[in-house]
Amino acid sequence: MKSREVALASRPVGMPKVADFEIREVEVPNPGAGEVLVRNVCMSVDPYMRGRMVDRKSYTPPFAVGDTLTGGAIGRVERSNHTDLKEGEYVESHLGWREAFVASDRGLRPLGELKAPASTYLGILGMPGMTAYVGLLEVAQLAEGESVFVSGAAGAVGSAVGQIAKIKGCRVVGSAGNAEKVRHLTEDLGFDHAFDYHDGHLTQQIFEGAPQGIDVYFDNVGGDHLQAALNCMRPNGRLALCGAIGQYNATAPVPGPNNLAIAIGMGLTLRGFIVSNFNHLRDHFMLDMTAWITGGQVKYRETTFDGIDKAPEAFIGLFTGANTGKMVVNL
Amino acid sequence: MKSREVALASRPVGMPKVADFEIREVEVPNPGAGEVLVRNVCMSVDPYMRGRMVDRKSYTPPFAVGDTLTGGAIGRVERSNHTDLKEGEYVESHLGWREAFVASDRGLRPLGELKAPASTYLGILGMPGMTAYVGLLEVAQLAEGESVFVSGAAGAVGSAVGQIAKIKGCRVVGSAGNAEKVRHLTEDLGFDHAFDYHDGHLTQQIFEGAPQGIDVYFDNVGGDHLQAALNCMRPNGRLALCGAIGQYNATAPVPGPNNLAIAIGMGLTLRGFIVSNFNHLRDHFMLDMTAWITGGQVKYRETTFDGIDKAPEAFIGLFTGANTGKMVVNL
């Protein structure tokens, strides 16, 4: 059988272009002994993948030109020669942006009985949801009743951050990229204040939502957002550095915040993290988040594209603000 | 009797000038009931005072033009109307850069029997020594055997940082501003590697001293030093943000490190602090540091100026690299 996959055709310079990606067709072999054939049902589209398209040392090696891109995916076992992996079972993998593939159990995580639609395991019950959970509760050590600012608040991670903070009795301010997202944050997700960062005046907007300043900043954007957040921090505040989507497409080094020295006098802690270093909290996360979703305390949205040939467009959309909530490609 | 004091004549713009200070003579009254007359024997000259000369909100209010500057001082009780403060006793105060003053016991800390020369209580046994101690052991959570980089390493804080790290079995790299200071760090204080930051190539120099990278960076300088340190951090590294002497005289906002996003992938923690928030560790500090000094494990130097009229020159010298170890004005 044939499967299409998405390869890196060239390293993007600045904003990625569709031509930086190649959709190619490959032959999928029959599963051998102990192997399964998996057909993916949806693929995750995440900002961090942009970093891997640059040829530099990081916590994961860069993609090579010609490589099949890898991101999270949920698939179903279509044929199985493995005793523990049943046909029809859902599995999560990071084995490539492809329609179908053959693998041993290595790199496959069976999802058991689904508690929500399959794509949810790429979003609120997956990496982005867990990123919000560990970043807020473990990295930033959020305490009940504090004030929180989250940037990129309408994204998959940001929207979870805000809602978890509300569950913890916190005041929540969020920034997003257009009026509809701002409305979504305050009217649908219960944020206390939200604003469109294109307005400028980031510092003023944060103070408008949190006049006493903020205890925790969850940074998805970097740059001007981080600088503004520093202006608003309360003593002993914590800043969870999760992402810097505002500079992923920069073609030259971007200056850091010019007010970092505020951290000295205010006793601030800035802590960077990647979610894969917090796998010991996965069970807690799954229990809490499943309960919050089931109880209606956490809502989630997806922005979907259909067909693997649309994956490059979906990916580019992350940087143009095309998504509210999790960006998913359905196959 | 008369006493001279140092007042702020004008807010310095850029590098402070002698004319920004005024030495003036005032009449010291007789001590009233419960009061003492203190004659200072030495005054502390510290970089952080530069920040208070700027009119902006910070952890301590700014000096007003015309104010007597305040910094640490050690004095002797010359006349006492206080039952617990004996004549001849040494006291530490932050009651102004003055030769003599009258005060109640408020703001006076009796030093008891001196374990070292009086000026030591402004340096290695005082605020700078304790800053090094809490910054390294509490803020940066230094562990035995790690690799440490400290900037401003020949200063009062930096030289203590390096020596404490050596006591903890760590590899220590330091930067300083001239060849004699570099020699002092490696030959007298036991640093594993030291370099003159004027050479440029900060990142290379740090890696030369710590080829596997550094676990802890103790930042006294900010700017290019912080940026270079970020390039060299190992996973889960900690950066204690103590000072930014490299930018205290800047006349425009200084861009932050352009590589702060490294903190995300490497899981770094940057934590700012001021020593006065760690007074609960004072007894531990005094015990440890007194033992280290007595045992010869920690050495210290002072750069001294004589006479209160030399205080402005001493202060300016902090920013021109005039001091090795603690800068003190003897009265």
C-alpha cells in the first residue's frame, strides 16, 4: 500500500513557505513479526517544530533536509503481528508526519479506551495540555488566588493555562492576536481580562487586568511580551518560559528584554522548561485534566485542516494566528 | 562637635562625577536619653548605591538630591546614654555616609567582640560576603562538584563566590578587568581559570575553563557576560542574578541577552535576589564564613581610600575597576 508523508524540502528562512515542504508518496511494507501497521487519523501541528528546521544544536537534533518531519500523531492499528497491540486500538506516536507506517511497539503509546475524541490526545489531553499543567503548577509554582498573565492565550497551551489558573482561583489576563480570540478568552473561557497585542501598550493592558501586578507569567511569545510582563511582576514572581513564538521566524538574533535587571530587585525567578522533562507528572495530569474536561471546567477548541497535503499550510498558520486552540491535521 | 557627610548634589548621568557629590559639615548634637554618639571608623562603598541615584521605583526608594547618601558603616560608640550599648563597642549601621552621628538603638547592630578587623564586617563578614553565600548556596542551589562561572570575580562579592565554590569542591571560572586581577584569582584565590573580559571572546573563555559547560552562573555584570554564560549552561543550570554593574551607568535601556530562549530547551532557572530577603540565613553565614576565614580557606582583600572626602572617588572607582576585593573608606 501507498502512504503520503511530509518532508522538509528546504530550511525555511523567516516565515516558512509551502515550498519548504514536500509531500511524497512511499510504499508501506507489510508488518513483519512483532510489528503493526498503523494508519494515522490525525497529526499534531506545533510551533516547536519550527526550531527543529534550523540547523543548530538544541534539546532535539535538527531535521535534515529531506527528512520526514516528525510530530505527534494519533493512529489506529490496522494490522497487527504484535501480541499486545490489537487491531482497532488507538496509539500515539512521534514517528513521522505520515498517513500510515509499520513499526514495532517501540515509540508507540497505546491510548486504551478513549475518554474523548482521538484528536484531543494531541491537544488538551496531550502535549499542549500537559505543558500548561506542569508549566503553571510545577515550574511556576502557582498558588491559589494569585494573578497570572499568559501570552498566546488563545493557543492550545495558553487557553489551557488560563483555565487551569481559573480553577485554582486566580485572576487571569491573556493576550491574543485578534478581537474574536479576545472575545473567546473572556466570554467562553472565563479570563478576567484579555487584549489584542496589536494594540501595543502591553504593560498598560496587563496592569488593566491585574492592577496589583502579576505573580506568574506564562510565556509563549517572548520578546515584547516578556519585557512587558517583567514590568508588571510582583515581588517573588515566577516566569515560566515555555516558548517564544514571536521570534521563531527571526532571521537575526532578537535582543532580550531590556529590563531583565528588574528580576534582581524584585526577586523574580525565570525558569525555562520542556514538557518531556516532567513525565513523572503525567498520571496526575491525565487524572486532573480528564476530570476537568468531563466536568466542563476546561473547554477546548481545535482548528483543523483536512488531508496530509494541507499540513504545511496548517503549520504556517501557527505563525499567522490562524488557529484558536489546538492546530490539527485530520487524515 | 562637627561631622562631615556625603550628600547627593545631582543625579549622575552616565558615569558619576565627583561634582555629583557634596561633602558638607554639620553639627552633631549631644546624645539625648537612650541615645548614643557613634563615630564611624569605615564606610562601605557598593555598586548597588548607583541604582538609588536614579529617580525610579525599585526595592529601595531613590535618594533625593540633597540627601545624605546611606551605605553600610562600622562605627564605635563614643558616648552612650543607652543601657545596652557600651562606650567603645562596635556597631554596624546604614544611617548615612557620615563621620559621626547620634542615634537610638534603632538601626544599630552591635557586632560584639570583633573576630576580624572592623572593615571586614563591611566585606567578607558583611553584606558582600553574605550575598555570595546566599546567592551561591541558596539562590543557585550549588551542588558539590559542579562547574561555576562568576563575573566581576575580583570584586568583594565575586571573590567570595569563587572561594566558597572551591570549598564546595567545584570547578570555578572567573572574569575580571585586568591582568593583575586575573593573576590574583588563579594564584591567590585558587580559581581554576580566570580571564580579562576585555579580551572579548567571553563564551570561548568560559568554555576554556569549563569545557563541559557550567552548572551555575553568578552574575554581577549582566549584558554580554550574561549572554555568554547562557551559551555555556548545562541542562538544568541555575543563574543567580545578583547585579549588572556593566549597565548601571547606561543612559538608555540596554538590550537583554539575545539568546534567552536557550533557557527553554536547557531547562535553566534565572533567579534574581537581594541579600536582605535572606536574613534567616545570617547565623549560618556568620558561622561558616568566620570558620573559613580563620582556617585560611577564604582570603579577602580590600581597596581603601582614606577620609570621607575621598568617598566619591572611591565610589566612582567601583565602575572603573579600581578595586580588588571590598572597596572601603577609612575614616
